[in-house]
Amino acid sequence: MHFCLTGQYTPRALNAILENPTTDRQEAARKLIEAAGGKLISMYSVAADGPGVLVIFDVPDPSAAPAISGLTVTAGTLQNVKLVRLFTQDEIKQVRQNAAKLRTSYTPPGS
């Protein structure tokens, strides 16, 4: 399952990065994600809302994603973290087919 994690570096993390500007945060992310049985798909630095990151990763166990997210927060690396489940186009096709089957079973408010 694919996930997108975004967040801003904490002041403590930014200071550590400035003290060692060649630190490889992508390798740190890869190591954590692989330890959870997953794969780092891509990682980008972002400047919106303060220096931060956008990480896309794939994990076979969906409970691994919030564990990864939580570790980055409790370690003091990231703040304002958002974790979003991403769906492949094949997965969305299945969602649409399921929705079409269920459509007649739902009664909207006011009906």
C-alpha cells in the first residue's frame, strides 16, 4: 500500500542538519521504511510551511505507515505530519466497481 507522508522539520532537527549539512535524510528514511518491510518510492524537500519533506513509500502492512509516521514525530524530527493513503489506478478501479454495486443500498439524508 502506498502512502504519502509530509511534515516540517522541528527546530531541533534543523539545527542538527545545519551542524552536519551533508547528512543523508533520504538514507535515514529508506532504512526506516525498509525495516518495516517497505520500499521508499521517492522523497522531496519542500519549502511550504517551513523546511520539510514529502515522502512516498510502499508498505505491505498498512499498520506500518502510522508507525513510521509516529516514530518521526516522537524522535523529534518532524512536526505537523500528515499521512495519506495513496491508491493506484487499479485500486481505484476496484473502489469504483464496489461503489457501483453498493449504490442502490444507500439512502442519502433527506430521502
